[in-house]
Amino acid sequence: MSSRTLPLLFINLGGEMLYILDQRLRAQNIPADKAKKVGWIEEDRRRVMNDIITTMFNKKFLEELFKPQELYSKKALRTVFDRLAHASIMRLNQASMDKLYDLMTMAFKYQVLLCPRPKDILLVSFNHMDAIKDFVKDTPSILSQVDETYQQLIEMYSSLCSGEFQLIRQTLLIFFQDMHIRVSIFLKDKVQNSNGRFVLPTSGPVPHGTQVPGLIRMFSCAGEETNRLQFTNGGNYTAAVREGSFEIFGDRVTKLGTNMYSVSRPVETHMSGTSKNSVNAAPNPLAKEELNLLAKLMGGLEVQKPGNTDSGFRVNLFSTDEEEEEALISRPDELAYGVINIQATKDQQANAELTKIMGEFTESGDQSPSSSKGDDLLAMMDGL
Amino acid sequence: MYHKEKSIQTKNSASALYNNLGVLRIAPRRLTYFAVVHANVVNMVSASWDGLDYSHRQLQSKEPNVATSTSLVTQAAFCVLPSRDLLVVTSQKGIQIYESDGSIMVYWHALETPDTPTDKAVFARGISAVWESYICVGVSSGSILVFDVPSKGSNITLSEVLEEHTESITDMASECSGSQECIADLVSADDGGNLCVWKSGEEFQLLNKIHGFDMSCSSVKLWKGTVVAGYGTGQIRLYEAVTGILHAEVNAHARWIYSLDIAPFSGLLLSAAEDSLVRVWHLNLTPESNSVEVAHLHNECVTDTQICGAKFCDSDGYAFAVTGYDLSEIIRYTQS
């Protein structure tokens, strides 16, 4: 609904992805050659993070992202993140990529739900941005890209009214509807129940701008208070805390959107398989419109040639290779992401799939214009 | 005061949208219809009063053509007119009007949507039946579309467009007391918290404009000339519609209010918010002193749920129903 949702969705999911990858890269025992020193591994990790962040904040890419547009389907967005995760020498198997995406989305869903005010989603975004900035603090070229993005966020969102932020939040909640994947770290911290639903406390500070519930005031026609009544609010609320900063620098106050992972807290997910039929299940092929938008967006994502697999290294989001294989086989159908496989190399099969999708949307009265549009789109895909 | 009854299961979960529950009581057939929005679909349930029969129906939002992305529904509400009952569904693309059982679509009005998306989203939201033959629907631009509805058939026409609000319409309500003496027929609310009070007719007349305080008013009701408004701050305010005099202010909820409802015969008020709480209040109007008393009666907590819809199931407030984000059920409560 809101045409300003995509940048926030992308930046926050991207931020969560970086937290998780950073943790896995630190934790993973990369089988190093005896000849290679420990320092090389550290350098690799930083290189992976820098490569991904550079791609995320690519100027052309962000330009497309910040244009007013509807939210992509889950499938389309997953495709973008697949590409992003492979913007470095790091390689992820399907099962690990699925798990990564599950964690990213459940984390951001949690943050959106728990935000006291819709406007606080911006503070969550700034928390992610602050952390990203910290990841690349030693690389000035990427740092300047990140700084520019702060400006874009402030420009786009600072002037929005409360209702417009709520519309963004509602749009995000529709995107996350019916996702109840259980995440170990959330279960352990008791912020998620065993049925996959998040705990919404009826205690704690009220949002900034809200009063603690409990007071009824009645007035005369002249405006004088005539009576006051108290009622039990059924919760345990306290007064609001100070407001976080919406500037480039500042204390965001909220902890939502900060890095909750650390090397000693491994992340596992359990598939609950209870997602009901929702919007994205029915109309399956990407609408022509969406495919166009996706192509434009992907045009900005420069991809590393995957040819030389020796120089890349694989990251596993599970504890063992066997677990990863098992996860792929046993993933419930209804939780499959159905990613569109758009490959960087000229691939006959991928082209055929795309042609077929484009063909399904050729409008009957529309002769040559649509077919040439289709060709242009395919040509652009080929170039990726 | 109230106890929980057996819930009604729905095909999909409810989306986080304001006023996301429509209820229509059909006494002659001993049935109640419920309507809940899930993304681009409206889930309708027809429940028999003996609790034995439930039938389900799904309505899709109308797409102008296959190639465009799905149109999300913003609200579904029953409109009760003297001659007929209708179901109105508002979405990003326009307004659909159905027979109250959802069986036939009798009217479609397309919103003017730009070719490429603009900064400000386009959608319809805020639905109310007004007086004898009008259905009013709000638009994200702030406009209010007034439709003239014949006593039967599909010859619904756009009678007027009211341009008073400059921010997106959030909710609208008509005078529900049934009293012929009230001057004001309709109140409309917007994202800035501004309230407009109208008198219906061939040309609607603006009676009063109550300015907001920079906080969205997400739900509004009009009863015996009193506007009851719920805000994003969790506050409820009661105003005298025609004069704008503030009668009462309630620090009602700890989060954004999503739904208000009034049981016109008893003066019970229902409020529901993102804070998981549904509260029942009593409004007492004293015309002699032109004052309103608000008393708090009851709380219900729907654990770990952000409530998005709450409505009384009858004019006395004997029973009410609740929907919540990600919940695939309509929870019901009845007076003990």
C-alpha cells in the first residue's frame, strides 16, 4: 500500500543479514590450509562484509530502491537477497540461504511488531545503519556511500506524519503475515512462544507521546475539568522514556535493530510449517510489472563472476554439512521460497523460463510493442 | 461482566488494518455475518445463532487486469440502509459494493490511479452508510465520495465529492442512535486527527471542523450528537459534534487504537488497540447539563495479539467480536 516501504524493508533485512553472516563468519571453522595464516581468514571475513555492503549501497541500486513503488512479492525480494548474499566470494547452499532468509525476516517482523510507535521503525533502521557504518568504518569509499544513504532516509521519512508511518508499518505487516518460524535465540530469550508467535508484553514504558492508561477526564462546556476518574488498565505500564535521535548521529534509545547475535549464541530455526494460504501463494508467476522493476533493480547489482570456485569459500548456517543437507530435504513445501533463478551466465534454461513468464503476460491486442519490450528485458537479464 | 465464547475460525488471518471487522445481524434469519480483511481478500462468515451452522465465502479485490500486481483491500464494512443492506469493500484500486451476503457485486468504482506510483499512496478507506440512501467512502487524498443508492438494483451513482480534508481519510461514521433529532449525520476523520461533521442531503453540508493535534484518528463514532474518536496515541476523545466542545478525554490504551464501536441502545462503548486490550465503557449523556460521563466497565486481554477489529454483535452490546493481526479466528465474548 505505502509506496515508501521498500527502502526500509531492504535496509533492515540487509542489516539483519549482515549481523548473521558476520556471526557465522566469525564462528565458522574455515578449514584453512596449513600454509595459510589465521590473519588471512580475518581478512577474508572483512572482504566478504565489505563486498556485500558495497553492493547493498550501490548508488544506482539505491536510486531504484528509493523510487516510490509497491512492495515486491516475497519471491521477488528473496531473489534480490540471494543475489546480494552472493556479491562476494562467499557461497551459500540453498538450505543455508533459506535459513538465512528465515532468520532475517523473522527478526525484522519482531522489530516491526514490537516498535512502540510506527515512527520508531525509522529508529530501528538507523540502528541497522549505525551497525553497518561500524562494519565499514575503516573503508572510506564505502563509508561515504553509507553516509549518503542516511541523508536519503532522512529526506524521505523525516516529514511523514504518524498516519503515514502506520501505513508503512501495516504494509510491512501484510508482507510478514502468517510467518511463524521459530527462532532459537527468540525462544531462549522468551520473546517468542513455542507456537511461533511473538510475546507482546502489557508492561513497560508507554510509547513517546502516549500517556499511561488509566485516567478519564470530563469537562464542562466552558472547558473546565469537572471530574476525574481512574480505572485499572490491566497492565503494568510506566511513563515513556526519552525519544531516540532521528539525526545521522545520536542515541537511538531503542534496542530493536541492534545486533543480538554473538559468536557464542548460535542460531537455529525450527520449521513450524503452519503458514496458511496467503496472498503470495495464489498468483504465482511474477507480474510483468514486477519483473520489470526487478530487472531495473538487479541492473544495479554488480555480481562477481562465480567461475573460480577455488577463490570462494562456502559458509554453512548450520552446525554441520549433514544438518544442512537434511534441512534442504526436509523443508516443508509451504515454506519453499520458489526463487527465480536468474543466473549471471548465459543460461538456456533460465532464458526459456523467463521467455515463458513474459509470454504468459503478452496482452492480446498488443502486438509488436510488447514483444520488443520482452526482448529488451531478456537482453537486460542476460547482461546481469 | 463478559466471558469468552467459542471462536469462529476463518480461512485466513486478519491483516493489521483499522476497523478490520464488519458485523451484520440478520434477526429474521437468526444469522450474523462477519467480514474480515486478509491482504487482497475479504473473508466472510455467516454464523447461525444456535452455533451449529457456519458458512464461509471469500471475496477478491477487483483487479483491472491480470498483469498488474494485486490490489490490497483496506476495509470491508456492512452498510445498513432502510431499504437494503450492502457490503462495501475498499481497496487500492477502488470501491466494490456487494449484496450483504457477498453473492453479487452490484457496483464498482475505480479510483484514479497514476501510471507510475507516486510518493503518496492511493487507496480508498473509511466507509459509512448515511441516512436514507447514501454510502460515503473516503479516499487517501482526503476526498469523500458520496454515492446515492437506490432501494434496489445496481443503479448506484456518484452524487458528490466532498473536498474538505487534506490528509488521508481513516474512518467515517454516521449517527447511530436512530434519533431523528440529531442535526449531524456523518463524521469523517483523517490522518492528521481532523474531524469533519456533516449534514447529509442532495448537497452535503459541513457543519463543523474539529482540528486534530497532529496525531492520526484511526476510528470514529457518532452517537446522540457526540463524536467519539480514537487516536494513535491511545487516547479517546469525546466532542460535541456541532460545536466541537471537548466533553471528555480518556487515556485509554498504551498503543495505537484500531477500532471503536458503540451499542446505541445501551450507550456501551468498545475500544480495541495494538496493546492487546479490548475495553468496555459506558457513556451517559445528560442533555440538561450538556455533559457526558464516561465510566470504565471491563477489560479483555487477547494475549500476544495486536487487535485490529472489535464490534458489538447487537445494539444492546450483549455480545462483541474481536479480530487480531495474524489470528485466523473471530473471538467472541458474551455478557455473563
